[in-house]
Amino acid sequence: MRKYLLALLLLVFTAWAANLKLYLKDGSYHIVREYQVQSDRVHFYSVERSQWEDIPVDLVDLKRTQAEVAERQTQLEKDSQAVAEEEKVERDLARETSRIPQDPGVYWLEGNQARVIKVAQSTVHTNKGRSVLKALSPIPMVPGKGTLELSGAHSPNVFTNPEQELYIQLSETERFGIAKLTSKGAVRIVENLTFMPVTKEVVEEPTLVETFQKQLADGLYKIWPKQPFEPGEYAVIEYSEGKLNIQTWDFAIQAAK
């Protein structure tokens, strides 16, 4: 939309810039389509009278006229460049968006090729033991505390870029972000959980990384860190607060050798 507004403004400005003010030394001016300095006179086409006319050059303020012409040309070039840059941004965005599959999930780009990060199986660990978290049929919540965990000390998805960009395609509107995981033996803790005894609600406490999020299309977002990732374990998470329906796509950042 912005591109079209810029193009419209550029069109209007171009039409306006086609007419010039031929300034006279007494402060008045003629609106002209063009003019030519010919020896002792200025030959110009009057927009008002639609005809060619002449005026003594001594009566014309050429310096002021030429300065305004130059200023208009500079502005026209700036506006043309702005439209060209906006069009390039939109082309690049469309090309980037077309590379990401429409299937819900998390992806990253390797060159021009989209790679998928598989959703990880999460387990809820409480004093009653461990239960597999299923988005469509959550585990029964009992009073107390627990943790949401991923098995394995390290993610199989390893990046060395501390500013790694990721893409998430949502199936429906949900909250999402990137969580810093805590390694503990053979598991990685995604978040701490508190089960409320009366309301039966669950309080989730992930350690979220500050991120930039940019919507590329309906349901498709690019997400990347505001500050470079430190080496460690992470996960893109999608969740609804208080429902314990979190999905996780884990990855690790490894220091470049």
C-alpha cells in the first residue's frame, strides 16, 4: 500500500514539476512549461496563455529560477529512489516468503532452501513422575510444581550464527517466542510450572529471549534475537498462557570455531 502511495505522490510531483516558475526581478513570475535564454531575451512557453513568448533577459531573475529548477530535480530524484527502494523491499519480501512452506512449523533458510526443525516431544516432570505432553489432551494437573522438559542434553539442530533467523508458520493465532533452555543432566528444561490447587490453572515460567518479530504473511513470522544468542540450548515455543499446550522446536547455538 505504501508503495502505491509513493508512486501516486511521485506521479503528482512529476506533473507539478513539469511546470516551472520563471521568476522576474520585481518578485513576480510566469508559470512556464520551459524556457530558453537567447542572447538578450528569454524565450518561454506560457502555461497560462498556451503560447511562446519573449521577455528581456534583464527583467528575469535567472539565478532564482535555476535554483528552484535544481531543487525540484533533486527532490524528484529522491522520490524516484524511494519508490525504487520500496519496490525492491517488496520484491525481496515476496521472494523470502515464497521459500517458506505453508505447513505449520518452524523453518530456517540455508541459502535459498528452507529447512524444517521438527517439533520436539515434551514431557512434564512432577513429583508424580513424567508424562508426555499432548497438545490435544493435556495431562491432568495436580497441585504442586513441575518442569517441562525435552529429552537429551543437546539439540540435534545446531547453528553457529549467533543472530540466527527463524520462521514460524502458525496454524492459528497463538503466542510464540524463543526460550532459553536449562540443561540438567540428560534433559533440557523448557520452563518451570506451578499448578494452582484451587483454580486448576498452571503458571508457566519460560525464560524468554528478547526478539524481533516480523509478520511476512498471514500466519507466517520471522523471529530473531535482539541481542546475539549466547552459546547454549534454545527452543522456539508456541503456547497459550495457562493451558499447558506448549509446542517446542529446539535448537542449539554453538560458538564458531
